[in-house]
Amino acid sequence: MRKKIMAILLTLTMAGILFAGCGGSKNEVQEDASSEVGQESAITAESEVKESSAAGGNKEAVTLTMWVWDDAQVPATQAMVDEFHEMHPNINIEITSIAGVQDYNTKMQTVIGTKDAPSVFWINFNLAKEYIPMGFVQDLTEYINKDSEFDITKLNAGITDAYTVDGKIYGIAKDTDGFAVFYNKSLFDAAGVKYPENEWTVEEFAQTAKELTGDGVVGWSNTTSDRAYYNFMYSYGGSPYTEDGSAANVNSKGSVEAMQVLLDLMNNGYAYTRAEMDEMSPSVAFESNLAAMTIDGSWMVSEYSTALGDNLGIVEVPGGPNGKASTGHGIAYATTTSNPHMEETWLFLSYLGSDAAQEKQVEVVIPAANDCASTWEAVYPNLNLTAFVKALGYNKPYLSDKNATASRSAFQEYLANMQSGMYTDAQEAMDAAQEAMNAAINQ
């Protein structure tokens, strides 16, 4: 049986995604394939085990392990662990941070379904699509229903639904996210270009990128994130997959039209090519005043605000013939079916879903707790964070119904090929991507 499990796991491709994405830093740690390799670090709550009436007396000490993939979120996670430990002194939590979802998934594949699996771990849409059908993720429905003090409806319904299969809930929503355009006010001023407004079009975005390009500055940093490209597809009436998720849809008329607009930006020098992004990541280019605009997720607000200060502007994504779109995502907390400490683990999971825990992450991500979104906005009063909150209202899906990781990886490969100039036009690139994605879905 163990050999069969490992054989199945070895067929998984790297879940190079988000959120994040939510999750932050330069590697789009929420879930993008561009996630950088990070250094693993372990952080253990230092409080000693002691007697506590709130924890039900002098209980036997239990140590739970917790895996995350974003070093930037470790301080907030540690704050949650510390508060929980004060409430339950007999339960210790050891945090392991594996910076980069690719490395995270590689390590997870070696332990999930075994006694060495983490007690609590972050899971994203891609990983859920892979691990839940295999029976490795614990169904939490019974625990949720029995806990009269826990109210799942206080968490973002869309994120909860993403981790619900056949009416069973497998994850406690951690955060949610949306996309927007970040721009450098000083570079706009230097080029004499007016700041963009929330109600702008893709054509205006392209024209703005053209006007900003020059004197060592590129208008748009471009991105390796497939999700950002999916946003444009939806805005032109296309989509990455058919409505039921059973087949790819990237070579449909609307999808190709959107991709051609973005390919033209690269071909004309108004956006970085793949080779240029390989030399310098889009986020670094933006933070270094070399790119005037970048399209990114809400998890990057903290980093960009620190880098640009008062020169940072934020505006909603541009709209196409079919309006605006933002491929929404959100991480959840989960546990495995091999967990020997479910009683203690549920206590921790239920705490992680509380407002008290969720509000501790407001400086890095949008909490999934419905009452905490306004708290997140208040952290950056001088920025247009409403752009992200509005994006939650036009979120779109972006995964296939089965073999989601493999089919998404196929698109990412052909997106990179298109960005590298391997195709004469977007139609040729998307025809090739369509064939590869469908092969992955049906493998």
C-alpha cells in the first residue's frame, strides 16, 4: 500500500501556484510557479508546559507540527501560536516554514499520508485538487458541526466552498486575495503621464505602458503568473477552462484576443520578455524603479509599500469588453487523515478560524474572516486597498476539474514559450497550450 501511495504521489507535478495567495514576498508564495526556493526554518513556541484549568487541568503535553510556505508570514503565525499556547499550555506548536510552494509540495509529497505528515498545514486550491481525492486530507465536517463555539459562516464563503467536496469541508479558510495594478507615481510624473483611474480599459492600460516606456524604464513589468493572464482572458470573454472545468479553453476567441494584446506589449518593448524576467523578477524591477506598473496580488501590498513608500499607487485591474476579472484564491488550514492528535488539532484549527487569530495577519494578507477585511484596509490608510476589496466581487475560477496541477503547469510552460518569442502570434501559442492542457487533464 505504501508503494502504491508513493507511486501516486510521484505522478504529481509541482504545485507552482497561490494565494495567496495569498502569501507574500517576491516568490508569489500564494501559489505561482515562479515561487523562489527558500530556506527551511523551524520555530517552536518557547512557553513551558504548565497546569491550566482552562485546558482542562494538568493534561499530558502534546506537540503539534505546522507547515507554512512563506517566511514573511511566520511572525504573524508565531503570534497565533503563542496566544493559542497561553490558552492551552499542554499543546505545543512547532512551525516549519518552507519558503516557496514548489519546495513545500515536494516535501509534502514525501510525508503526506504517513505519521510524519504535519499536524496542521497550509493548503491551496491546487494542492486540494490533488490531495483530497486521494484521501490524505481529513474531513472536518463532524468537528465543525459538533463545536458549538465555532461558526464556519464567519469565514469567507467562497474560500470555504473551494475546500468543500461533496458537502464535506476539508479546510478552515485562512485568507483571500484579489489582483490590482500597482504603479510608481514618480515614474508617471517623470513621463508626464496621468495616474490611472479604477474605471480604465485594457486598451488604456496598453497605451499607458507605451507612454511610460523610455529612458531605461519599461511600462509594464509583465509577470510569470498565469493568474494575471487569466484575468485578461476573462475580461475578453474567454477563460482558461470551460465552465465545468472538464477541458481547456485558452484557444477560444476571447482568450486569444486578450493574449495577443499582451504579446504585442512584449513585442513592442513596452513589457518585459521572459528572458528579461529571468534576469530580473518583475517585483524587483518594479521596486527598483525600472518598471512603472506591475500586476500583482494583495499579498504584495506590504512589500511594495515598504519599497516605494508614498510613490506607490494602486488601481483596479483594467476591464475588457466583458468587464473586469480577478482570479481569486485563498489558503486554508488543513490536517491529514493520519493525524494521531485530532482532539488537540481541532482545538488549534478552530482557534485559527477565529477573529482573534485571523486579525493577526492583517499586515500581510486579507483575512478570510468576514469581519476582519476592514481591519486589513485600515493598516494602509493612504493606499487604495478598496481596489482589492472590489476585486473580491469579480473573482473568477482558474482550475480544471481534475488533474488541476498538471494542466495548469502545462499552461505555464506554454505561456513561458510565448513570452520567449517562440510563436508568431497568440493563436499559435494558445493552440499549442490547449492541446497540452487537455492531454494533462485526461491523463
